[in-house]
Amino acid sequence: MRTGSEPVTARSPLRMRFWLGMWGLIWTVGGTIAFAWVGRTGWAIACGVLFVVVAVDLIMVVRHIRQGPHYQPGRDIPPYDPPYDPDRG
């Protein structure tokens, strides 16, 4: 529900989340390779699983970025009235 107090210049955190995800992707690939190189199979598998999680998150972030901005009511549309609750008076 809109209250009318939303920030006028709110920005999406998707680009920051994309770059943090890229940073995580680099570290998980590096960790997987490094742990596999020294023979730590369990840690290599853990980094590989984390790599998959980060990659799926990046796919979703890119999908949301490509969708573009969604409709938001402008200043000329007043906030909605809260629903009436007869028990609250």
C-alpha cells in the first residue's frame, strides 16, 4: 500500500548486487580451483556449490535489470486510504 512517504529519488540496488555477485563469482571460481589444486575435495565441492548459487542469483539479477523499471504512480496520484477496519474504530 502506498503511504505517500516513498522516496522520490529511490534507486534500485540491482546494479550493486550485480557487481557484488560478480565479485563472489570470481572468488568462488578461484576457491574451487585452489582447493582442487591442493587436494581439499570437500572445500572444492563447497566452493563449487556456492558458485552455482551465485551464478543463479546473477542470472536473476540480470533478468530483473533487463525488465526495466516498472510502473510507479506519480505525484499526481494520491496515496491510497488504509483499509477500513470497524474493530479499530
